[in-house]
Amino acid sequence: MGQHYAPVFGIRLPRRAAAAGQLAALPTALLIASTFPSSAGRTAVVLLVAYWMLATQLRLSDHCWLGAVAVAVMAFTPGSVHALVAEDLLAAVYLTAALLKVNDEYLFTERSAGRVVTAHYLRLLRLPDAPVLLRAMPALVIVTELLVGVLACVPGAERWALGVAIPMHLIFGVSGNYPFSVVALALWVTVFSPEGRVELDGPVWALGAATLLVGLLSIATGRTAKGRRSAGWLVKDFYQGAVYGALCAAAVLSPAPGPDRSTPWEPLVHGLVALAFAVNFLLVVAGVKLEWSFAMFTSLRPFGRSWMERHRLREWPRYYALTLPPRIPKSLLRDIDPTFVYLATREENVVHEGVAHHVEAVAREHDVTFAPRAMTLTAGSRELVPSESQEPPPRRRFLNYPAVVPKSLDRRYLA
């Protein structure tokens, strides 16, 4: 904890400041939000969320961005529109995630992320491969996401949408993506809290039972890596599942039928959310972003005819190959996670220059070097090779691309 070798925003925080942001920023924001509902309190919450994002490792995940946008918007808008904002964000996420998966690679190839992730999860559970399930999974994911998105757009059908979303997000969660599921269900709770207050129409024990049940289920079925899980990982699995279960129960037990659509702000909310997602898509077309946010494994070929080959921006981020030093001081591995050092220095991988800049700065503090070499993609090549020109050293850059990627453009990479 406290390691900050891949700062998303190009700012390397001191170790203690990074640890404080990772551990204390969000709990403090939650405490302030529940006790100081004033404008000053809401502003403090937004600043604390931004501070937490500054301390985020490796990349700014889709669920982080979705949650941060929702917090910032709801902090400075009337409570009467929060349920509408949450519903529109969810509908837009589900619909775009489904529609952008409708491509040959996701639906029909062995590289489909739907097949790859499902097969990986089955292996972790030591279950036999199910060819029929693997072939059907991509279409099943698309249909489910599309159904939830459409139902979320139909007034009065929000409960049906929630009923489909809960098991879908549970599957996403136990297979390794509980943070996104928790953010999504938090938005669903907001959808059924039209006055900004979470109310329960049912026994309190049902909330506790759902919390305990889903927590235990997550311990039994949650898998993200091979081998035995440590006590820390088991606690994390239980905690994430318990939070998810509590949110599911809060949404289901809410007496509200859905957002209050009598507000005159409804057309403006719909228009602004649609505009935000349109701009997000245009950033992909322009090459500013790797691919569509919130796509949840789209198989849009992050390597292929994308940003590495389009080169539509003049100041394009470069990637560097790093070499493992002959000796690695133990103090260095306290500042940079050993797993990341292993991935970043593997022969088949290259590192984003913003990450290489900070990793090399840390290495020099410990009197060693990773000897970063600039890599380039030559015409007709399918693999990054050392640049023949005199490239400058890695620069401090905003991390809007993956921290570590394969040299080969043909290798599948699930960011």
C-alpha cells in the first residue's frame, strides 16, 4: 500500500500521501456525505474522490470514472434529479456496452473476450470446459446487457431491469469485477431513491441476510487467480460480496417505483447524459482514447486498426522496453510492486512512457536503472521494435492508455 509507480494523472504522490489517498479518502468522503449535506460538505466529497483517483494505481478503471462522474454531478445538482441521472447513466452504459460488442471478433472468434473470460473462470473453479456455453456466452452477454438497457429506458419497467441486472452483476463480480458491480448497484439504489433518501419497505433482517449470504457466496465462488487464496483475499472477497448483497437488498426493498418523472429537468438530464456519451465516443474515433469506456470487454481490437496504427495525434504517447537490472535492491521493491516489475520487464511487454518515467525515477533513487528503450511500429509490422532514431527519455504523461502492453499487435489484451 502506498506504491504509486503508475500515476494515472502523471503526478507521483509521496508514499504516505498515496497510502492516505488509497485508504482514507473514500471512507472520509462517505462519512462527510452522510453527516454534512451542505454545499461545503459536497464539495469536500468531490475533492476527496479526486484525491483518491490521484492515488489510483495503473489505470483509471471504468467503474472509477463512472462513480466519480456520478458523485461530481450529484454533488452540485438538486436531489430531485439524482434518480434520473443514475438511471440515464446506467441505461447508457448497458446499451453502449451491448451495441459495441456486436462485431465479428466478439461474437464468432476464439479470441472473444466473452469466451476467454468464461473459460478462465471455469478453469479457476476446476470445472470442465463447456463448448456450448463458451460459444453462446458472447451473444448471451450482449442480449442481457441490451435487455437491461432497454428496460431501464421504459418508464415503469425499472424493476424488471433491476431483476435482470442483479444476477448479471453477480456473475461479473464473482468472476473478478466486483468493483464495477458495486458501483452499478449503488446507482440502482439511487434510481429507487427519488428524494435522495434510501428507504426500506421490509424487515431489516432481510438486508442483513442478503449481506451475509452474498458475502459467503463470494468466498465460495469468487476466483481471480490460481492457487489458494490468502486470508486477506478471502476477507476481500467476503467484503465485496457483502457490500454488493447489501446494495441489492436496498434496491429491491425500496418502496419507490423508480425516478420521479414529473420534474421539469428530465429533458435536460437526458440530453446532457446523451451528449456526454457522444463526446466519449468521438474521443475514441479521434484516437484520444484506446477504446470505448464502459464496454466491459468489447473485443474492439485494442491492437489492430486503433491508436497504435492510426497516429492521428501529433504528440502520441510512446512505449518503452524496460530491462531488469543485474541487481534489485529490496528497498526498490518496497516502492514498486514486484509483480509489476516482473510484468514490465518481460521480453514480450512494453511500458507506457508515463509509467516508464516514474519507474525509472524510482530506480535512480535506488542507484539502478531499467534502461528504457523507445519502441516503434514500422510500416507493415505487427510488433513494436526498438526505434532507430534518437528518441528522448520517457516523459511525464497522462495515463489514458494501458500501463503495460504486449509488443505484438496480434496478442489479445484485456485491459
